Amino acid sequence: QVQLVESGGGVVQPGGSLRLSCAASGFTFTGHGMHWVRQAPGKGLEWVAFIRSDGSGKYYADSVKGRFTISRDNSKNTLDLQMNSLRAEDTALYYCCRDYEWAFDIWGQGTLVTVSS
Amino acid sequence: QSALTQPPSASGSPGQSVTISCTGTSSDVGGYNYVSWYQQHPGKAPKFMIYEVSKRPSGVPDRFSGSKSGNTASLTVSGLQADDEADYYCNSYAGSDNWVFGGGTKLTVL
């Protein structure tokens, strides 16, 4: 079935780096743009980043621009998020999402990132 | 990239209808017909409920409907059921490959 499975979350110190991954299955990965969306504990959803289906365009929320990098490997059906210069306010559950008609139709279960000393 | 404005809470009795608003600007909600809505139960991932303002994905009951007027989008839940109790988030495309979410509305079924 259509599935997205995130991994790579953990505890990291402020200023540190972490790389999240998302494994896609059950659909034609190359046919869809992909997003990362995050949710801080007890808070709402925040769009983080988007990458076009062929990887030709990458776009970011102002809050992460210059620190986070989204990428994809269409040969492996994987989506990544490289997070550098992490701050306490980056603490959140990070979801990988499939784009469908400028919306988010498939969501993973999320991977938790905690930035703390 | 300011968040869209949603009421923090909404409520209704079983069988009633409730409408949740989502207010943005002419740069997001008012500028594009790419408003979507998501339902999130505690401890679960969000669920895709409405896209392109008023379209329902396969499997979403027709009790859920969406609309838009100017810079404000709305989600209406008719025939409220206990399982409709959840957090609801709106989202809009904001141009230049950017998206923005609302702050969320907690729907309580009384």
C-alpha cells in the first residue's frame, strides 16, 4: 500500500546537525513532489520544505532557509532533509508528505527531533 | 509567511453542523484555489480531508465540505459524530512554491 516511513530523528545539541530520511513505497515516486512538515510538541503544523518531482526545484520556509536542505534519490525512492545549525525551536515531529494538487495527501508517521543541551 | 487564522476552538452536538473558518490574505487563500484541510486525532498523523477548496479525496464522507469567499475559507462538518472530535488545520498555497498552515481548531463534540 502507499506508505511513507520517516527515520533519523533523535536528540541533538543546539548548533548540531541531523539528517532525516523518508522511504516511499506503493506509488510512483517520480510522479510527485514531496514535502517536509513539522509539528512542535503541543503546537500546530508548519510547512518546512518542498522538492519537485525531478529534484529540479527546492523551496523552504523562511524559518529554515539557509540551514536545511531537502533532497531526493529517485532511484531509491527516498527523500531526505539535512538539518544544520539546529536551534531549540526546531524541536518537533517531522512528517514526510506527498504532494497532490498543491496539498498533502499522504503522510508518514513522523520522526521526532529534539534539540537540547 | 504568516500563519492563516483559525478559531482555537469550535463545538457542536451530535447531528449538528459546525463551520470552521480560515482567514488569510490575497497572497494565499484569496489568491489561489489551493486551500486544503486536515483532520488530526491525538497522537496520530494528519489526515487529508479537502483539497482545491472543496474537493473530497476518495473515502472522505460527504459530511465534510469546503468553501471559500475572498480571503476566508471554511470547512463545514455536518451530522456531527463523536469521531469527528479532533484538531483541524487549513492550508493554502502561497505562491512561489510556498505553503502556509492555519494555527488549528480543536473541534469538540458535546
